[in-house]
Amino acid sequence: MNERYLARWRPDDSVEWLLLDTADAHIQRGSLQDMAEAVLDKPVTLLMSAVDILLLVLELPVKSPSQIAKALPFALEDLLADEVENYHLVSYKQQDKVFVAATSKFTFESYLAPFKAAGLNISHVYPLALCLPSQAQYVTVLVDGDEVVWRYDTWLGGGIEQTMLPNVAEKLVHSQSGLLGLNILQLDVGHTLTDISGLPVNQMDHIAEVLPVLANGVAQLGQRFNLLVGPYRPANTGPWQWRLAIPVVAVVVLAMVLQTGTLYYGYWQQKARLATIETQTEALFKDTFPDIKRIVNIKVQAEQQLAELGKQQTRLGSQFMRLLYQTGSTLSAQPGFQLKQLEFVNDSLQLQLSAPDISQLEQFKQQLESNKALQVKIQSAEAGQNSVEVHLEIKQK
């Protein structure tokens, strides 16, 4: 029997792992070296923290995976906090919607590096939020130490610090059509929710361990939303692979010989290639936007169509989630700032903050406006003895 393991980082920076596909498996904990000695070279599935992955849904009039891959950077350009080239993107198309998992390449590579250094055989990496149980019309919430992870749709979810749950939960339920309340999973150890009186709770269950719960979700995902794709796809290893590589090497050598013989025709080849690319670009544009009959400027027309698609998104909570993600990534990096209240009103995020002083507040405002392309308005600011109480309004530009 092929043994497979499921693993994740714990809030105390240790690792816990579980042998899958067996009824009597028990959870083990320790350092990465302990885990490497226990699992040897067996395949390991990792669960990546929800706070490091942004899950989105888009409506794109494309069909094939290649068309989706080409259209995604344009569709996501205004939704991400950084340049789209700095993100690792994984998508899954279901009916007329494209679901996307986006994570910073730097964050993803930093997450994988310790496991690779320990010699572990990583076969899959999934967003932890998508491994939670999914129940129609309810948000599943896992309270895991200082972190709260939620899943409110088959392919949508997220993660925040526990202190922000009261502010986010009600907005999340009210902004998503058809959601009725929260189903909370509370670990028996670690930080607990001290006050749930203000939350729209439908059900609350205490669990001894979280990995067995997540293992059920992993079994249902298969290859969908496995982040180890593209440049991060695991390389096959083993002595037998050299034999399989011989035909590939022969083809490469032959290609190099042929290329050497065609160097004299380089200019004409490049010109023909440019014409081919222009033809393919025009064909992709026509496939993507069949209603456009006359092509004048492909780049400008594509940007106009994608902007129009963005306005037609039906999910009421998309703008709230984007603003929360963009603002939260900057706020978490500001020492001394304390979130007092959060509201989402008239397509804007209303924040009540406690800031160390006016200069740091102004610096925070400038970072949001320059790096995140947001419009920030200071509605009021009142200086106290050791801090400044401020009300901010944050909108998309």
C-alpha cells in the first residue's frame, strides 16, 4: 500500500502530520527533522495557511485552460495588492465561473523551502480553507489559535486574525446572498472564542484534532487547487527516469542541429513568427469577445471589455473581500495600530483605528493610496494622550 501523509504548520511553529488512508492512524507532532525521519520519502500533502492565499471568483467568457491562463492576468490586475507577475495563480473553471487561488510567489517559495530543505517529498499543496467542511447556506469557521479560517462556498474562503472575526463575520453573511449563519469548529486546545453573543452562530462543535477533519476535504479535492503546478510541479525522480529521458534528449539534440542549420534564415523566421503571434492574438481576442466585430486596437478594446466584465460580477461580497484583503495586508505591517471597528457601507470600508501618532497615520494613508491604488479619506482624527483615534473611509479608485 502506498503510504501518504497530510501535514501543516501549527500555531506554535511546530509541525503536525497524519498518515492518510488508514483507520488507526494517530497524529504526530515535532520538528521538521522529526517529521522527515518519520515519513522518509513517502508523499506528503501540505496545507497552506488561509491568510496567505486569496480566493476569488471571476466570470470570463473563455472555455479552454490556455485561454483562461492568458486572460487571468488582465482580469486580476486591479484586484491584487501587488503586480500580477508577482503572484502564483491556480484556477478552476466550473460552468460559467472561474475560481482562482492567488498567492505571492515569494510567500509560496518561502513556505516550501523548509520542507524541501528537510528532504520531504511534497506531492500536493492545498489552501487550508478549501479543506474545511462545506455546507450550503452556511459559513464554516475554524478557530485555530489566533487565526480564524472560513469557507463560505465550494471554492471560496479566507483567513483573518481572531480579533477581527466579530467585525468580519456579520458583514460576510450579509454581503453573500443566501448565507444564513456560522458553523464554528473550535479546537479543545489553544485560544477560544470568549464571546460569541454578537455572532450569527448556527452551530458550534468542539473538536479534539483538526487534521482528521481536513483530511476529508483533501480527499475530495483531488488535483483541483493543487498549488504545485507550472514551475512548482514536482520533478519525477528515480533511476528509471533516465531511460525515459533518452528520447527527449535525442529530440533536443536534433532540434539544436536543425536550429544551427537555419540561423541564416533568422530574419525571415522572426518576421514570420511576429505575423503568427499577431494572428493568434487576434484569434484569441475574437474567441474571448465574439461580440466585437471590428478590431481597431486589441489592447485598448480588451481592457475596456474586462472593465465591463468587472462591473457585471454578481457576487455582492467581492468588493468587500478585495478591500479587506488590500487594507489588511498593509495594516498588519503597521506596529502600534489597533483596529477598533470595521464596517462596509456604500461600497467603502469604514475603519475606526487607534494610531501611535499623526505622522504614522499619514504614512499608512500614503501606502494605501500609492501601493494598493485605493482612495483614502480621513473623516476625523482626535489626538489622545498616547495615541490618535481616527475614522477612515477607504474606496477603490
